[in-house]
Amino acid sequence: MSKTSKLKIIPLGGLEAIGMNITAFEYEDSIVVVDCGLSFPEDDMYGIDLVIPDISYLRENEGKVKGFVFTHGHEDHIGALPYVLKELNVPIYATKLTMGLIELKLQEHDLLKTTRRKVVYPGQSINLGQIRVEMIRTNHSIQDAIALAIYSPAGTVVHTGDFKVDFTPVFGDAIDLQRFAEIGRKGVLALMCDSTNAERPGYTASEKTVGKAFDTIFSEHGNSRIIVATFASNVDRVQQIIDTACKYRRKVVIEGRSMVNVITTAQELGYIKIPENTMIPLEEMKNYTDEQLVLITTGSQGESMAALSRIASGIHKKVQIKAGDTIVFSSHPIPGNEKSVSKVINELYGKGAEVIFQDTHVSGHPCQEEIKLIYSLVKPVYSIPVHGEYRHRVAQAKIARLLGYDTEHILMLSSGDVLEISQENGGNARITGSVPSGGVLVDGLGVGDVGNIVLKDRQRLAEDGIIIVVMTLDGEGQIASGPDIVSRGFVYVRESEELMDEAAEVVEDAIEGMLGKKGEWNRIKNAIRDDLGDFLWRRTKRNPMILPILMETE
């Protein structure tokens, strides 16, 4: 094997949007995969539950894949793993809390017994084939987050994962900036840095500042029931809400399946401390007055089936909003969720609640000054902005330019690109090809069986509806009954009888000359589609899907 082999960096997702993060690092016969996240469906993906990455390339090279290493336990970094493990059974490496959250998922998918798992710790290194991976402690909006130093014979790459620089974290230690500097001194070929907040100047505030905001809210709303919506995985945030509730002698109720799962796991592993007699089940809320209660719930992003959305719209079985309730949104809307969050806020106001969404959230991602700090410590030859929409990554590229990087040393990759990189001649990097990438759609139990054609049909059905034309032909090919026209999502038939009668005549005219010829059934169906489609467009300026069904009498 040649010593001049290059390290291949292949992002399989996560570079066009926030979500679905997964990157393969390949050196000769060794592939190490960092993260395996999902993303949530776009508005026009009707009926789709989740979007997971296309791992065709990893499947084709299964013998080379030495393992998956995870930076932290958020859905956009671990959520696709159960689906991927069904096709690719390789070992997984994660820190303690991240592994706890992964195991919850594996249990749901009945994969716990068959998956090889190893808990890793900041400061530890693991050898995976010809690649060595070192875990570096960072801070994020979930505990046990790590950055990775990926060592290969072709050079070292630092992958920050999602991080922020928090010198006063709620739990655990501050980010290990010293280790970033030590690795930087030894020489780093490329830095793959989080871009999510790269448009924001300054520094991201410490998680502890949110605790002060909660204290103020609790002291000013002593007589009302307080409901706090936040991300299920933000364990530090939940800890601060519980601490404040204890201070003001309130009982805490946790609502929302994902919130209950995460808090239970975090408590079992010692990442959250809940004093005795603080938590009560939802059913016992009725035994307490409003000023004795705090409800912590999911749904801060306006998700339609999350607890807060159901409470706001009045369809939650056990919690109803009352005038005087105080609702705290402890999160910013993820790009794309603004409308649904606004809808929930309006519903809450409509029921007489007070809604607070200022100063109750800090981000888990670095702003511009923190990004500059990491660059100045790591001193990479190449900048590879990752994690975020294209505009966020462009904002990081601008920061790199301010720090003296030229266009050749800022690499803007797309999902599926194969970047070959090495230390030859002081640094050598180029995109040499691409592999299959993009989203695989999950709908119920079906993974990948809904593709573009089915999606287009669903979009068309949602936008224009469907017309079904049913006819029975006798043994001689003449009309025995029909045509009957059934409409769904197009017009309300009872109020459009005249239009339906005319449509039936159009169908009869369209097929008049073709009856009696048995081999003409496909032509009959096409004639119905064409003529009826033209008629409906002229009359309604709508273009429904037309489905002719021809049956034959015995």
C-alpha cells in the first residue's frame, strides 16, 4: 500500500439544511462514520414521518466500515441509526448520555442485543482500522457532547460536532480549549466547524443565563400555573427549570413521550438531579393549586402532535389551558418552523394565557467570535464549513477569509462529494467525484418505498383532488352501467350536480367511437383522461388527478 494515499472525506448529508448529519472518513481499507442523523419532512412531503440519509456508498463498502462515532445525542445526529443498522451492522461508539439515548432507540427497534456498543470518554482515543479517533470535550445544549480529532497517515482532521464555548456550564466541565490548541500545534490538515450561528456576531451566552431568566419569571408569576416548552434533549435546561421550581416550592410534571424518555434516561445515568417529592405524575395535577405547579413539555417547535400543540388546540386529554396560565417558550424556532410556532402562540393567547418567549433560550452553537477562537487554536490548512444551511456555511467561509484563508483553502462541499485531502506539498485537496446521497423517506414502516413519483402524486392529490370515473362494459364492449363519477378533494358533489352531469356526458362523447373493441381499453382510458381533463380545466381552472376504472360484466 502506498504511503501517499489520501484521506477521503465524504459528507452523506447535513450540508444543505440543519439535520441529517453524517460524514464518512475513508483511508485505504478503513471507513469511520461520524454521526447518523435524521431530518424532519418539508411541508410538501405529505405523509412522510422522517428523512434519513442514503447510505448506498457505505453498504457497497460494508467490509471497510469500522464503526460509527457520535458527537452528541440530538436527533439530527443519532436519529437515523436504527434504520441504518438494519442494513449495516457495525460497532457504535458514543459518550455515556449519548449512548443512553441511542439505546432507547435501539430498544424500540429491537436492535439492542445485536448491536455492538462501546461507551467512550473525552480524552480517550480509539483505533478503527488505519484511522484513530480522539474525543475532545465540548459544550452544547445537551451534555456529553464531544469534538473529534481524526488521525490518519494523510493528516489530521478536527470535526467540532455541534458546540459552543461555555465557561460556566450547568453540568460538567467547560470545553477543553487547551486540547484544541495542543492538536493545533502538532498540525491540522482541515477543520470541519459548526456553522449554525456563523451569521451572528459576538459570543453565545452561557446556559446559566437562562436560569436567571426563569428565576425572574417564577418570582413575577407567583399566582399562575407555569408551563415551560423546551427541547426534550436539553437536559441542562430541564435541570434549571426543576431547580427554580424547587426554590419556589412548586411540583413538577413532565409531559410528552420524548421528554419523559430523555429525562428518565438522564436521571438513571446521573446527568440530572431531581430532589425527592418534586416530580408528580400528570394524573395528580388536580390535587394541587395553580401556583403549586410547573409543567415541562415538548412542542416548543409547534409540532402538530407534540404535547403543547395538543394542549393549545384543546385536544389534550388531561391538560386544558386556563386564563391566567403562564406559558414559557424556552427555544428559538428552527428555520422553517416559524409558522407552526406562531399558530400555537396565537391559540394560547386566544385562551387567555400569557406567553413569554424573550430571554428564555440560549443557543448551543458558536457565534462568530467563538468560531474565530477555534480557528486560531486549531490553525488548520483547510477550512471546511459544515452543519447548517448553505447561507450559514457561506457566513463561516467569510469568517475564514477574514482570518486570512484564500478561496483555495476554503472548501465548500455538497452532500455526496468525495474530497481527497493529504499533507503533500503542504496541503493538497480536491473533489474527485461523488457518491449517492440525499434523503430516503420513511413513511410508517416503509423505508424508501415512497419516492419522487409517489410524492408528486400526493402533492397533486393535496392540491387538486381526484376524480374517479367508473364504468361497466358488457361482453360486447358496450356500456352496461355508468359512467359514475366520484370526486374527492375536487368539488363537493352535492353542490355541483350540474358539473358532474356534464362531465358524464363528456366521458360518453370521448369514448363513443371506441366501444365494442376489446383491445381499445387503454385508448378508452386515455381518451377519458384527456377530454375530461380539458373540460374540467375550462370550467374550473383546476387539474385533478383522473382515474378511469373499466369493469366487464360476466
